[in-house]
Amino acid sequence: MPPTESVSTVTRGGAGAGAAAAGAPPTSASTAKTAQAHVRTAWLYPRRGATIRRVDVHPIPGLEHLPYAEVWLHRVDEEGWREASAAARALGKTGLEAWTTDRTPEVVQFLRARGYDEVRRYVISQLDVAAAPDPGAPAIPLVTFAERPDLAPQLYALAQIAYADQPGRNESQIGEDWHEWGLGRHRPDAYFIALDGGRVIGYGYLEEHDGAWTNGFMAVARDVRGRGIAGALKRAQIAWAKANGIAALRTANEIRLATMLDVNRRLGYRRLYDEIVMRGPAAA
């Protein structure tokens, strides 16, 4: 699960072994959660040229029960699509959830012609941390997971709700392995938690992939959404990035999350491109 905040609130919930392998930006929405499921690797030999490409095909993290496998397509490639389809069928799936971007509209048309429909779209934005104005102090008190590791059970409970609240991901199922990919692998001092008394009402963290930093998954409890929790968490993340010499932050937000997109604009994030997620049948 995609780079993924939402004001659910959640930052993209896909995952993406395929994104990195196929050369996608490290902050892709589909990298928000690394796949734990089996991965089928299709080695694709271009008809011209000497480069060998690799495409990773795997069940959709959090949506493994659906009949789709996830893959990145960066160009029109009939042979590659068929190879990915074969890998999906080897995983027991009958369809593909294919990721591409608005930089390659020809891929969208290629997929539409084969019965695919757009199901999600993520806006990829970037903040120049050094040039960004001081975000100011968060409007609500925050702690970090480094300070309060005892909050792990409450964080997990909120994650189970928030992932399923993402647009287009209402069937998400989050298991106990979240404690590894959604908590343990992230810096505890950059994992910010909003509290109301002793109750966790929101969290958001920063994550690093090969030296590139992103705003990771963000969640806000349903009954306190719209009260500035997401903005407070985002300001704390920016302040931490400034204090730690981070050059840039990227984030991905589902396009229907207008409130979170507005928060990003006000804090200085610049829209770069959109990631497009399409679902359709695997090749026969």
C-alpha cells in the first residue's frame, strides 16, 4: 500500500514492490505498505534493445482477498501486460490492479481498451523543506512513539479503521503484521501521535526509502475529523524534517481527499503528477 495520507485520514494505502522494481518514483503511493504476500516476478525481454525489465506482480496488500494482483505499467506493452496477467493467474487471481501515471496517458488508453476502469487516483506532491516557511507549532499536543511505545495497541486499532476508510479501499483488512510494516520499521521519533487525554485520536509518520523521505500513512479517528488533527500532525512532520536536514518531502493523497490536499497546498507542497490505479481482467 501507494508513497499513502487520507482524511479518513490516510496516506495512500497500496503497496509496491512492483513500483521500485519497475523504476517508479520511490514515493509512489503504492509504496506505502510493502507487500507481505507472495510475489511473482515476470522477466520481460523487450523485442528491441538489450535491457531486461522486471515486473513484480503480487496480491494487493490489505486487499489480498480480492481477485486482483498489483502491478506497475510504465509504457504500452502488450507482451508485458500478458506476462503480468500470467503471473497474476499463477497467484490465483483473475484480474490486475494496474498502476500508471498521468505522464503516460497512452497506458490508460491501452488498459481502457482491455476493459479496465479507474478506481483510484493519487496526487503526488513535494515540499522543498528548506524553502518552506516555518510551519508553526501544532495546534494540539502531540507525542511520538519513541516517547509512548505503550500506545501501540491503540495505534493498531485506529489503523484497522482508517485503512478501510480510504477512498476505494473500503474492503481493506489489516492484520497483526501491521505491527512490523506499519509501526516497527519507522523511526519512532518521527512517528507523531495525537492524544485526547489517554486516547489516540490520530497518528502520522515519516518514512525513508533509499534516502528519499515521504509523509507516510496518516490516520484520524472518525469522530474528530475536520478539527485540525491532520494539519497538526503534518506541521510536526515538517518541523522534524527541517530540524533533521531533510531536503524534500513527498506525499500522496487520493484525489477525493480535498481537505488533505488543501492542507498540503497551504503548507507549501507542489503538485508533481498523479498516479492512476485501474482494475480489469487478466489477459486470457
